Amino acid sequence: MSQDNRVKMECTECKRMNYFPNKNKKVLKNRLELEKFCKFCKKHTTHKETK
């Protein structure tokens, strides 16, 4: 069985869910934190993985 699971990414400024990438939980133990474009803020912001 694959360990790739879908995770939710939340904008740190507007707190909205924007991205739903796949994450290999065997390889990446920590939460993801990426600079992504937020279509609600209309700028690049930090997006963090949520539960």
C-alpha cells in the first residue's frame, strides 16, 4: 500500500485552504511549509500543512 496521502495547505495570512498536494509520510516526517500563490490574497504567501 502506498504511503502517499493528500494533505491540506492553508495560507498563513487569510487562513484559507488553497492547495491539496500529495505527501509521502514515510519520507517527510515534518509538516510542509511552502511559498505559494494565494488566489484570495492575490500574492505569494507562506502556506502550511494543516490536519
